[in-house]
Amino acid sequence: MRTMTCGFLVAFALPVSVMAQTTITVPNGADLAPYIAAAAPGDTLLLGARHPNFTLNKGLHLVGNGTVIEPQQASQLSTVQIPGGQRACLSNLQFPIWANLGSSYLWGSEMLIHGDVRLEGCSFSTMYGAMTVSGGNVLLRNCQLYADFGGDPLLVTGGVCSVIGTTATGNDGLQVYMLGSHDASPGIRQTGGTLWIAHSTLLGGDVGDLYGQPVLSGKPALLVSGGTAFVVDSTLTGGAGTQYMGFPVPAKSAIQALGGQVGYARCNLFGGAGSPPAPPTTGNATSVPNLLAIQATGTMNQGSTFQIQATAGASGQILAIAASLETSVSTNPLAAQPVLGGGTNLIVQTVAAAPANGSIVTSSLSVPAIPALRGIFVTWQAFQWDSPLVQASPLVGSVVH
């Protein structure tokens, strides 16, 4: 297998201005609202150790260092709604459950995302639904998603959402004094849009007891009732069932496609344990060996080397890795999946002649030490020729630190 690498050309070859960006340090504990209001699209906010919930309505880069975002009231919603033509990036933020011991409340943030948004190294642990993607182009890389008491760790209702190197853990069916009861939740639920999952781990919640009886239903790792999902090089485990008074309470599949459709390749799919155990898939889920995967290794620090790795499908045809600063994802009649914007905004960095199914094609990049590059987010996608359409991978990317 031969590869051709073009080097780190993206920041210089594309028609994007980087000199006008400003980096702003936000004092620890400060309300982010006035800083967001004063910043211009493309600016970077360096956050402290803790801040209250925020609403983000412009294309800024919020950089934390394990920064804790504290909800100020029960089930507070953090809204990230980005106008067209702008891109927001959230790096290394934590959205935990927050305990108010004086009032005996457990609070948790929920996030609603719409627009071009990138999240890397973020964790969400909330009381109810953790994150909803309602539209746009959203990328989660190396994130942790968990909803503690009902709701979904990730709900995708529209747009294009790529989930790379991420763990999504559904909660088990549960009865809690004063908080009531709830069925289990899936790791990810999809009702619309296009969902890509690669190099990730999804767990569906197990069956739970209500008044001593196991009637709180378990859930699959991925539950699809609308839209299209592609799952590659990932591990999915459905929720467990049980026996009660000699009758089985069903376990759940790793993938349950009640509507829409799911294609998967090179995955470990485990139906939930039970008697009988669940099958790996239920409904309209099919094996598609020609699907590609992609992932990034490390952090894109200035002066360092950064790697993009694509996993080839079964077609045995030419594979290319391309990079872009384009903020839009579009459909193309020659491609089976949504693709990055083309033309001068798409640069081919690596080409492999005929990689075998499951083999890794790597593109190594040397990131220049140029301060003006801070906050620039580069997105990659792999393409492989296939008959009759070109197969596209999910999106992966990282911001320059």
C-alpha cells in the first residue's frame, strides 16, 4: 500500500483570515454572558476552573482545562445555537450533576445544540437528557455522555452528527424515593438526521424494578426510529433482561432500528444478557462492509505532530484523506453519505492505492508554531471509491491549541 502526504497545508491554502482572532482570558467563576457578548466570531475564551451555565449564540472557541460548568437551578438548559457561516468549538469542559445539599436537590445541565459545533474532550453527566442535536453539523470527539435519571445521553433529531472516540452510557431502569421511576435509556437515540458513530462505546440501560417487579424496560445501545445511522469500528451492548416468576423480561439488542435505517461495519455487537439473550440487531440494521472509519490521535498543539487515521472498507479501491476548514456539510449525488464542502476548501492530504478491508491509512501533520492559528478548527474526512457511489467516512477534527 502506498500513501502520498501533502503536509500541513490547510491553514495557509484556504481562504480564511486568522489574524483578526482574539484570545480572552475569563476570570475563574465569572458569568460567561458578558464575555460572549463582547467577543467576535472566531475569538477564543480561555476559561477558569468553574463557571455557571451559559448560552452560546456565536462562533466562539471555549477552551477549558477540565473546567466545571455548574447549573444554577434544577435541569438548567445550556443552549448552543450558532448562526450559519460560523463555527463554535468547546474543548475540555465538564457538565456534571450538581448537588445542593441545603435543598436536597441534585441538579444537572442539559445541552441543546443547533449549528456548526465541535466538542472535544467534554463530559456530560446530568439528571435527565444530557444532549440534544437538533440540526447543523455537530462533531463530538473523545467525549463522555451519561444521563443519570431518565432521558437520553445523546438524542439526535436532525442535522449531521459525528460521534468519534466517545462513550455514551444509558442509565438502567430505576425507582428512586421522591424522584419517581423511569425506564432505562439507550446510549444514543436517533429520530432524524444523519448519525455517524466510529471508534466509540455505547451501552444500553438494563431492566429495572418497580415496587420489586422488573417492569422498567431496558434499552438498546443505539435506538433509531428515524433518519440514517452508520456505525463503524465500535462496541455496542444492549441492556440486560431478567426472569420474573418464571416469565422472561426481554433483553435488548445492541442496535434496534424501529424506523429509519442503520448500516454497520467491523463492530462488536452484543445483545443484552437474559433468558433468552437478545440478538445483536433488531429491525432495519444491515452489515455494510464498505463503510469507512476515521479517528484523530492526540491534541493539535502548535509545534507538535498530529495524526489522522482512516480505516478502509472492503471495496479494495483508492482511499483518500481530505482536510477542510469548510463549515458546511452537503449531499453529493456521487457520495453515499454527507460530505465536506469541496472546491478550494477541500485539500487531499493522503492517498492510498488499494488498502485491504480494515487496514489503517495514516496522515501525519506537523502543526506550525504560529500564534495566530490558535482556535482554528480543521476537519478531516476519508473517501473511498466504490461502485456505484463513493463511500465517505464520518467527520473528525481538532482545534489548534
